[in-house]
Amino acid sequence: MLAERLAAGGSRSEVFTALIEELSGPRQRRRVVVVEDVHWADEATLDTLVFLGRRIERLPALLVLTYRDDEVGTDHPLRTALSALPRTVLRTVPVPPLSRQCVAEQALRAGRSRSTCTS
């Protein structure tokens, strides 16, 4: 239903309704929505995330958003979107950057040169 509404160019209301319907259902079938690099999200995406975030507690679903703290200043639109979400649904999990050694080891495992990662 969601894919159909998107393909048909459905209205915002139709798409939002289809999104909720897609995520609703038996609690035995939990869904996970992952949106990466939300610091680059456009206004429509942020609106969708706020819409969903305000309803997520009532759905058998988990919403996971990733973003880079260092790219989200005080006036960034993502800050406004996050502040619109109920505090009860937010969990912040800071992820420290990988060390140079870790990046070099991962590069070696992927068949890449270690020297390009440590310079």
C-alpha cells in the first residue's frame, strides 16, 4: 500500500496514512525503520520523521536515526525535528569515531592498503 501510494504520487496525508498502516499490525511482527545520515535530510523527510516519531510508541516498530553530531549545529533543521519528538521515545547512543588503527585493520580485511588509512 505504501509503495503504491508513493508510486502514484499520493498526497502527503495519503502517504503518511499508508506509512502508519505499513508499520501497524501484529506485535509479533515488529518492524524497524532505519534512516541513515539524517543530517542531510530534506524538509519533507524531517516532516515524515516527526510524524512517525510522534506515533512510534503506539506502533510495533522501532525508528532508528543516524546522524553526525559534528554536522548538526544549533540552527540545523534536524535539531528542530528532534526537539518536536516526545522525550519518552528518544534514546541517544553516542558512537565515538573509529581509531586510525581500527580503520587500518578494517581496510586490510577488505583488501585495501593500510597506508591509505593512516596518513
